[in-house]
Amino acid sequence: MAQKAYTWKDIEGLYNAVAMCGNLPQAAKSFNPPIPVPTATNMYSAAMYRFNKTDVRRRNSLEAVPYDPDSPPECALTEKITFLNATAVAFGDCHWTSIDQPRSLAHEALLKAIPTIKPDILMCMGDAVDMGEPSKHDPLGWNKRIRVKDELDAAKKHLDDIMGLAPRALRLWQRGNHDDRFDKYLALNASMFEGIEGFDFAGQFPDWRMCHRLDINDSVAMHRYHGGIHAGWNNAVKAGVNFISGDTHSLEVKPMVDMRGRRYGVQTGMLADPAWPCFAYTQGNTRLWTPGFAVLTWRNGILMPPELCEVVNNIAWFRGKEIAGKLRIRIQAGRS
């Protein structure tokens, strides 16, 4: 079931409740009905940015805090979180366009894997929607036009399903270039509506904490940095830290070693199906696109070797097991 869409008045009310009791989970429970803690965390942080307020939580709380007033983000597009031990599922490049669009095999695998993984963090690596209509690109032939509302409805439905499998997980969304098409189009063509509820992309998804760059312990997560066949390697080398990214639709873990030690360039693949109509611009050409997602584990604040769920020959494999799809065995002609 879709969760309630909260207004800025609700968000400010939550902040005031936290200011009175000093504890975010306690403040969230004081509402009728209670606000889910991950949603309340996002609302509280949004209130600080929107209303230029300070953090009023008591610092002895053990809750996960995506904002530290003693070490503020470099800009409003950057978030920082730290913890000792956590597991994250990183998925992205979903390119959802309609509720009627069948789920991809990678999407089915994600839904089956989350209950087993029990992640502490859900990381949407960007491009959850395609936003082909507000883009600068001309349509390819007579392809059917996709409404923005249909894309948003699909994303909300699928993200609700994902959140329902890990209701206590922190939800972090590293916005992608396709996600940004929503705000860019309105800023260019309807700038007089700035600040009105519903005219910003983040406001469509109040349950998710959005940023463009996430500094997470010893790692950085962004939708894109470098591109091309060596994107994972270049990201890790030039960032100087573990780097998690999407955008390229490639799925890989590229390790590199230097005098500082071993680190990883992780590319999280695509949750979408490469055969979907929104990718018709490839005109049938093959690319290094791989459906799947990544699982990231930190122990004592250090990123362990990342794991991948990869779709190969119409089967989704994770930890050596088939979790979605069906193995097709070829039988020699004339035999049964």
C-alpha cells in the first residue's frame, strides 16, 4: 500500500516534535498514524534544509543519522553517513515507464533477494525513471509517447514494493541524469512555479533521501563519474576511494591496489531490461549492458568485497544460486 504523501507543514511539524522530545523515533510515533522511522528521518533532514534549522536531536541516540551538524555536507547535493557495520543493496537504472510494463528479470531477482539479505540500507543509484518526454532528445520514429504521470506512478509502485521488503532500511537515492530531467524541464519552462508543492522531483518521493553524491564511510556513491569500458577502474583510481556508480548499465567490481591499499570500483548494472522500447535508440546494437544489482557490506567501517547479482542467459544468479528465471537445457534432436 502506498504511504501517505506528506506536506511541508507535516515536515515542519515533525521537526518541532523532535525539538520537544529530542528523539526522532519517539517523535515519529507521536503522530496518528505513526510515521515510519525511515520516512521520518528523510522528513527531518528535509526540514533542516528547507527551513534552515539546526539539528536538535540528542546525540546519545543510536539511530542512523544521515546528517551531522559538526561535519556539514560540502553542498546541498552531498550527503554523508557513517556507521560501523551495515549491508546495502544498490540497484539503479530501472528506467520504469509504466505500471503495465512487466517487471524485468533483474527486478524479480531483487524482490527475491532482499528478504534474504535483510539490508540496513537501500540505495537507488539513479535513473529510476526514464523521463523520455521531458528530455532534449527527439522521438525515434513513431514510438508511443510516454506520460510523465505514468512513469512516476510506476516508480512509486515499484519502490513501495521494495520498501515493503525492508521497512526499517535507510533509503538513499543518488539522483541520475534521467531523474533530473523532471526538474530541469520545469525550471526551463515553468520557473514561476518554483517552490509550489508538486513541482520538484524529490517531492514526488518523500520516503527517499535524495542527493547527487553520497559519502558513506570509506566510499563514495554517485550515479555517474567516468564513462566508457574502464569506468569502474577510472572511478576508483581518480576518486581515491571505493566508488559505487550506475549510469553505464555495466555490472562489475573492479579492484585496484596502490600504496593506500585495496579498493573497488563498483558498477551496479541495470534493473531495466535492455530489450525495453525506451532503449530502441540502440537500434539492436550490442552493448556492455548487464541487468542486475550489487550488495555492499561494511564491517568496522570498511567495505568488504562487493557481491553481484547478475542476469546471464535469462537467469538471475546470486551467490551461486538461481534466484529468478529458468535454466533451459538443450536436448539433442530426436531424443527426449
